Amino acid sequence: MITILGPTASGKTPLAVHLAAEIGGEIISADSRQVYRRMDIGTGKDLEDYHIVVDGLPVDIPYHLIDICEPGTKYNLFQYQQDFCDAYQDILRRGAAPILCGGTGLYIEAVLKGYHLSPVPQNQPLRDRLEGKSLAELTDMLKQLKAKTGSTMHNTTDVDSCQRAIRAIEIETYNLEHPVPLRELPPVESLIIGVNIDRDLRREKITSRLKARLEAGMIDEVRSLLAEGIPAEDLIYYGLEYKFVTEYLVGKTTYDEMFSRLEISIHQFAKRQMTWFRGMERRGFTINWIDATLPMEEKVKAIMQLLDKRTERI
């Protein structure tokens, strides 16, 4: 398998699509929010990226694990592992080349390393005890639990709401009390490609993309989800665009406050993504970094050369 990772706005998907066209590949998304239907603009699905022209002919690249569940549900890492495994095996059975592509480092590391996970049921008594605690208190509790379990599952800087923090504590508590995994999935050997983008260019792209998404109707998208009856707190749970736009729509912030806070949060999110990827390298993964500003043909060529070297070693 080939894995293409990188921070938001680095151009991962177009690269994966062009590589797939070159090698007869299919893309498995590694994005924790693109699994939700009708959450398109805010999650940056950019499905048009999967339709390209090669030698004058249109080519549609198959993709997996996008639009697979309803908004308002709580998709999780355990479900992702199972869904990844099914998609991965299906692609191999059909003789295609699987390409894992995305920016959710936890999902990527989980399938590459073969995390041993169990489905974690809701613990209502625990939730009742945690209700009313501040985010700072919950974050401290999570840090203490992680120290006991040795877990790398939850990056505390990603736990940006009380609801997310409570769920993370629920999971870590369950893992502490139930150390035996329900199902073990084998690690997946993969050539890992990282798309490296200069910090200033990344910030510039994030800001321009945010403006474009707002102009494309991102606020109306969130408004429609609320009109469906999806609770505001569920949309806030998804973070970033859905958190800040929902808070704006329910009157908690002004438009300018929403834009400013969201822009800052996306910049912080991209920084955390890079922190996770650097952590993966410290944990033993080899990531082959490619300059995001190179022409597409050169990036694909560089990956093909890495594939050839890998084949020679085998």
C-alpha cells in the first residue's frame, strides 16, 4: 500500500488521485469527518478532485470511506479500522492498488500499526460524574489516564470541547478496565509519502481556502444540517468549521468573531497534524517527504522512483 499524508491545504488528495491514475489505484480516505454525508464543504471533500483528465480522456478514480454515515452519529477509530480493513481487502481482491490518503494521523497510524481496539460502549454513570466539569479539569483527567494506559490515542490538544474530552476519558477508562482486545488487525506495510508545505504558504492557503468555502455556501450547509434536526452540540462536537459556524448560527458569536476564531483554529490544527506526523517518525515510521510546490508530474515521478527502489529491495 501507499500512504499519502500531510497537513490540511497541502494538496494530498490531488496527488493521490494522479498517482492512482498512474498505477491503477483506488483511494481510501483517512479523514475523520469526511465519513459524514452532507458535510461536504466544511470537511473539504472536494469530490471533483477525483475526476481528472489523462491523455485527453476523463478518468474517475474510485474512493472509499467517504459519505458512509449520517451526521449526528459518532463515528470512531474502532469503526474506522473495521471499515478500512473491508475496503483494503476489497481493493486487493480486485487487483487494484490501495492508496491511503488523509490528514487524520490517528486513523493512519492505527491501520498501519494494527492498533488493538475494542468497541467502547457509552458509560452513562461516568458521564454523569463528569458532567459540569470544566474543559481544563477534563483535560487533566485525560492526561492522568493516558499516563496509566500508556496510550497515544488521544492528543489532548485535539480535545477542544467538554463533549470530546468526556468521550476520550470514557475510551481511556474502558481500555484501562478491559486490556484484552476484542479483535486484532494486522499491521499494514506501506510506503509513506508526506506532502511538505512551507508554514507561511500553508497559512496563506488555509486562509484563502476558508474564504472560498464560506463563499461556496459553508454557512448554508451547516444551517441545513441544523434544520434537519441535528442538535447543535453534535455539530459542535465535530470541531473546526462545524463548531464555529454552528456557534455563529445559534447567536453565540458574530460573523467576524467566527471567521477569526475559525481561521486561528485551522492554523493550530495544521500545526498539530505536523506534530503528530513527526511523532510517527519518532515512533519508527519512515515518511518520505515531498515538496508540495513541485509540479504534479515531478511529485508523481518521485513517488514512482521510491516504489521502484522498494521493489528492488524486495
